[in-house]
Amino acid sequence: MAEIRAWASKGPKQKLEPFVFNPGALGVDEVEITVEYCGLCHSDLSMINNDWGLSQYPVVPGHEIVGRITLLGSNVKGLQLGQKVGIGWNAGSCMHCHECIEGNHNLCLSAQPTIVSHHGGFAERVRAHWIWVIPLPDTLDTATAGPLLCGGITVFSPLLTFGIKPTHHVGIVGIGGLGHMGIKFSKAWGCEVTAFTSTASKKNEAKALGAHHVVSTQDHDALTKIASSLDLLIVTVNVPMDWTGLLNTLRPNGRLHVVGAVLEPMAIPAINLIFGQKSVSGSPTGSPAALSTMLAFAARHQIAPQVEFFLLSQVNEALAHLQAGKARYRIVLQADFA
């Protein structure tokens, strides 16, 4: 099998370098796609830096992959050569556990993340189990679709999973790579949307994205004024927050849902949960079925992430741009292997 050229980090916090590997024989259930575009997610940075203790070097990041199928294993179902497809956070799952059988493949304890002990999409080609290779709707823009496959499904999944209705009021904490898509999806879902940000300059941006209201997370009085008004509050940031203040914005039976990887323990006052019958939860991306549903919804409502483009050969510049907090709001790398 032909070698694959890629960009890889050889150790924690090291710059990515050109890297070549032999993928071996294609598995019977595997699909190989030629990468055209790949989103750059903060999780890629976390894996490069080994922030989660999961990294095995060399790390080839990239898990918001868009391309076309160039090889099919003999057991692959429902896909064809040349088809436009995407691969997100997961590249495989066991297919026989209770979670997989129920359709919750993303909760499989043996799921294979695309960039954990597996070479990701900062490469010429990438492989995945066929069930995780998601066909893209024809009307979806290939160049900007990548971030939907991780960031998009991450904020879409709570709307789908928890039965959110168009009559509900949804809050989005953090107007960044995840949050800006959360606003777009919640608005298209029909909900009243309140954006929460610590950056005053983002107020107009949040309104332009579709938020009906914008509240400063640094303003305790502002949080108090919207007490008991939200049905769902999606936290997209990865830093400690005023958890008590945010919980107080929820109506009875409201839910605070965490999708940002906050590494510090969260101080959640039990009394706030008990008397309001409130919930605190979290979720990892979504199943293949949820991914397909999300892409169809995005295509129907013309929802696309706001992106900046870099060539894949400029990946280190793109990573520095992301780490400096300058991305507005997602970065997409265009493959440029000669």
C-alpha cells in the first residue's frame, strides 16, 4: 500500500513536521478517503500538547475531515468510490456492544477516536470504519463543512438528544468555535437564543449570528436579571465559570449541559439542583445517525461555520493563530500536497 504523507507532532507542544507512514493493508470494513479539507479544532491542540494524557506520538491531528472516497474494503456498505464524505471525532467503534446496537456508537467504550492512536486528517489520505464515514449533502459547501463534523455536532446533539422544542429558550456560553455554531443551530431550531460572553466586543457579532439577547458572564447583575428564564444552557468554554450564577438562569427542569472540556472540578451547589429539579450533563459529539441528521439540517437551513482558511503546509501558523485566540471562528486547512 502506498505511503501516506502527513503532518505530525513528535512530542508534547512540538511543532508539526512532515511525516510519512505506511497504513498497511486496507481492512475489509475500512474506507480510505483523499483529504481535501480538514478543520482545525482546539481538541487537535489539546492532543498535540497532551493536555488530556491520551496522546501517543507521533500525533497526526485532524478530525474534521472532508474528502472523496478512493478505496473501499470488501465489507463496506452504502458508500461508493468518488463519493463526497466526512469523518469526525471517531473513526471506529466495536459494533457489537449495547451502545452500538442501540445506535449510540459515540458512547461505545471501545470507540476509536480519529486522532488517538490513529492517524488523523492532516494527511493526504485517512481511513475509518465505513459507518463513521458520513456522506455529505450535495448542497453543503465542501470547503466549510469540516467543522460541522466535530464542533457542529457537539452543539447540535443536545438539541436532538434532549427533545428541545422551538418554544424553548436556549443559552450558549462562549462565542467561539463551538458557540457561534450553537447560536446558528438554536436559532434555526426555532428557539429564543441568549448568548453569554466575557468579551464585550463580541456582542454585535453574537447578534449577527442570530442571538436574540447577549449577556456578559462577568456581570452578576445581568445574570440575576435573567434568572429562571432558560430551558437549556450549553457551555462551550473550557474554563471555570460562575456555576451558581449560570444554574440560576435555568427554569425548573432546566439543564446545564457541558460540551467544553473544563479540566477543573465544577462546584455545583446541590440545593440549586434539588429545588428546581435541574440537571447537569455533558456529551461527546454524536452518533453516525446524529451526524447525518445534523448535516441534513445544516444543508436545509444553509448553516455553515464562519471560517478562516490556511493551507495545510501552513499548519503551524494556523495553530499559533488558534492558540492566540484570534480565530474567527473556525480554521479550515486545505490539503496542498504536491
